[in-house]
Amino acid sequence: MTDHDQQLADAEELAMTARLRNLAAAALTGPLAEPPDLARLAAESGLLDVAIDTVDTPVGQLVLGATEAGLVTCSYDDRDAVAARLATAVSPRVLRAPARLDPIRRQLDEYFAGRRTGFTGPVDLRLTTDFGRQVLGLLGTVGYGQTTTYGALATALGRPTAARAVGHALGANPVCVIVPCHRVVGADGRLTGYAGGVADKPTL
């Protein structure tokens, strides 16, 4: 990013902050007014394109992000790193908005408590490639408690020699846990790499 681009980005961020402050001030219209929900105000005014928040789970802290199209990320990475990626790949209008992510947070709680075996709600796979979307799309056929192999997925795609490429696509899965790349194992049944660590695979 050039100095000029950085200056433009900084100016846009300052302008967005000022607009949010104005919206918040307008929301406080009386002595009994509730504190404004900045995330809701931002969304309604077009200032929020990506809602982001963290959730603690038995496999560590996950960073959730959602667009209007659906859940765009469920990541083991640091929140700031995820936010920066979303700002570059989706929109600079990324804000912490816990309420927007409450539905998937509840589903994760139920999943790890053993009361749920799958997830509902739309998923936004714009952070992966066309090939990645094809690979991840096949994971819906691998049920809870089941596994498949990289080779089997490659064969299902009509590319039986592309097991390595399938592995790379799964390694770049932007929606871990929710889109179950942890159900894919090596041809000999061995557990292989996973973003959260190989030890987490059996627990998912």
C-alpha cells in the first residue's frame, strides 16, 4: 500500500468513526433512551459490511465473521489478522458486532456440548477459490462421525490425481469447524494437518 493509499484509508476510517458518533448521538434522544447498538446503527446506515467477534470453545478461541450473505469465516487465527484479511478481501467496513453472530455462537456451544451434529444457516465462501468452493461443497456429504479421504474427494470431482490440490484447498478452508474439513483423513486413515492442530481433529 502506498502512502497515498494509506492516507485515503485513514481518512475513510476517520469519516466512518465520525458518522458512527453522529448516529450514536442521534440515538440518545431522551433521558430514558437506551445506549445505542452501534453495530445495528452501522448496519442500517451502510457502514457495516462484515460483523466480527470471537468465541471461546474447547478447541480454542475462534474468530467469527459474517456478511449479509452468510458466515464468511470461522478461524483459529488472531482476531486482528482475520479483521485485516476481511478488510482487504471483503470490505474495510469490519466492526465487532456480537449480536449478529449470536446464532452461530449458540450452535457452536450446542455442537461442543454434544447436543448438535451439524450447523444451519448460510455460508459465504468468497474467501476461497472456485476450486476450493467445489471441494468444500462436497463436505456436506460427509456426515457427523464419518470421514473421507483426499483421494475420494478428488475422484468425486472427476480429478482422481488431484488429492494434493484437494488438501491445499481444505487447508485454506476459511470456515473451519462449520464446513467440516476435519473429517478428511489420509488414504491410510492417518490424521493429517489441520489449522487448529491435528490433535483437535478427533474432538470435532
